[in-house]
Amino acid sequence: MQDLVNIFVKSIFIDNMIFAYFLGMCSYLAVSKTVKTSAGLGIAVIFVLAITVPVDYLINKYLLSAGALTWISPQFADVDLTFLSFIMFIAIIASMVQLVEMVIEKFSSSLYNSLGIFLPLIAVNCAILGGSLFMQEREYESLAQATSFGLGSGVGWLLAIVGIAAIREKIRYSNVPAPLRGLGITFIITGLMGIAFMMFMGIKL
Amino acid sequence: MSTEKVKREPLFSTKYRKLLTIPIGKNNPITVQVLGVCSALAVTVKLEPAFVMALSVVVVLTIANVLISLLRNGIPPRIRIIVQLVVIAALVILVDQVLKAFAYDVSKQLSVFVGLIITNCIIMGRLEAFAMANKPWDSFLDGLGNAAGYGVILIIVAFFRELLGSGTIWGIQVIPQGFYDFGYKDNGLMILPPMALIVVGVIIWVQRSRNKELIEEN
């Protein structure tokens, strides 16, 4: 249990998707103009990451990694399909996003109205594929660990985008040098937020 | 197809040269179009991985652009995103395997970021916006130009981060030992991730103050 909490906290604050790895920067920069829409996108990211990371974990464990196919027949023990992981992961992500969109549309139209427009955007969000690839690289031991990593990364992403959106709403009223307006100042603020987040480094539960 | 065109228009006419040069400067994918920032920053601590990353993107984007442009009349519009993703993913797998075989150390340093070329918005963006509507040679130049624009920013950022952060360029020490004896210290902050963002911010600042028409409203 403790290791789950540890992974969760670590992926929110220390290995934050945006401040430590710059994943999902495209939508982060494009959608962070108001707090409301950025919160919507953030929630959609949490949602998709919490689903795709565990699914990709299972795919990786039972289909792709070296010797994973032994559950079919022992003679597959030396088959290693890891080189297929990029194409598998992106296919899973694209289809999961589609599936999630359809399920939400069917069961909760209010949720669909608030998240719907963001879901197609998310299929090509680097944070989602990045989540699966980090999961593969770090070799989490159980499904629970992978899920907790996915959830934590999503929450970290939400924190970052809501934070920058709030700052951008306020900075509209300040006198930023003309060439820095818009994109430039957003980059620099994100950098400063990243430095602030570095104080969490070394936290261990 | 291209031989016909060669007769009508020389391969490096002004129009073609523009396709190549505009994305490097005035319409740079990173600093102006804000595409592909995701994978750009994390690999810029040292010059070598940044260069390899830039080269990989050049290869993937140019080939993908040409391929999609050749296929553009055969792709049904409804499934074009999937076709594009498959082409990109296949190319990225190739690049990844080549890197693992010939440059294992760099490939380890780049870790997941080679895979993330798949979701690099520059590639999807160029395929969707340019290759789907243009001839192969135009698409080739457009892909090369945009990937080069991406690479240039990557290399500039990596140059400053390596120079100020570790006092080396491409692993070779350039700050004389005498400076260190005198009390000069490498700026450890430059190695940390947030500084990449600030360096890009400064590059945007410099570019926009020289190019007034790029300045944004608010």
C-alpha cells in the first residue's frame, strides 16, 4: 500500500509530466488561456491516463516483453516483441480514447459536454503516450502500481495546467514587454514554476 | 511525376527555396507555430543527444511527408489520421532500432523521447496541413525545412545549456581550466529541466524583438 502512495505522490510532484519531462506541452500551451477549459482538459487527461496506462501495462506484460507469450505455449519463451510497443501503445491509446468518448456520450451527456471536445485532442497528447512509455521503462511490478502511476501523472498534469492558466489570466493585466507577450512569457513562467516544483525533490513517503 | 515538373520549374526555384527556408526562421515550428515542444526540451541538456534527436526528426518527418504525399489520393479522408499514425509509427520504430544498433549510449539517454516522436505535433501537423494537399517534391522540402527549423532551436538550446551548465561542447571542455582555478563555477541550474523552458522563452524574445510582426496581442 505504501509503495502505491509513494508512486502516486512521486509522479505528481517530483516526476511531474510537465515540469520534469515537458510532456503534453503542445496542449498545455494552447489550451491554458482560461482556468475553466484548462481544468476540463486536465480532468480528461487524468481520465485517459488512468485507463490507458493499466491497459498498456497488461499488453506489455502479456504480449510484448521478452518471454511474455509463455502463457500461450512454453515454446514462445524466447520471443521478444518489444520493438512493436510504439505502434501497439499508440493504437491502444487511439482506440481507448474513442471508446471512452462513446461510453461517456452514452451514459453522461453533461460530462460529455464538458469533456467531449477535449477527448480527440488527447489521442495525440504526448503525455499519454509518454505515460505508457515511462511505465514500460520503469518496469512497475503490478497493475496497481501502474494505475497509481497513471493517476498520479494525470493529477500532476492537471495541477500544472490549472496553475499556468490562473497565472495567465492575471498576467493579462500586467505590462509585459511586447516581444515576450503570449508565448514567451508563458515559457518563462512555466520554467519558474518548474523551479518551484523542484523543492519537492527527494521527498519519500 | 517529378520529371515533368523539372522541365517546367527548376528544382530549386525561389518558390521551392522558400518552402525550405521560411520554417527555419520566420515560421519556425517551435517558436512561432508552437508545435513539437513536448519532445524538444528534455533532450537538450547536452549537444550530442539533441543533435541525434534533431536528425531523427529530420529523417522521420521528411520520409513521412513524402510517403503521405505519394499516398494522398488513395487515402480515404475518414481514416487519414490512422494512416498517418501508422506511417509515422513505422518510421519511428525503424529509427529507434537503428539508434539502438549504432548509437546505443545516445539511445539510452534519449529513452522514451524517441518513441515520443510519434506524437510530436510537428509531424502530424505537417502531414495534415501540407503533405495531404501537395506534391511529393514540395512535401519533401517542406518536411526538411520544418524539421530543420525544429533542429536549429534544439541545437541552440543545447549549445547554451551544455556550455553554461557543464562548460563543455560535444563533451569537449571549452572553458579553460584557468577559469576554474580562478573560481569560475559551472551553472548547475542550466542542467535542470526548467532552464530549457527559460532558454526557449529568451530565444522567442530575441526573435520577436527582431521580427515585429510576430508579436502577439495580449
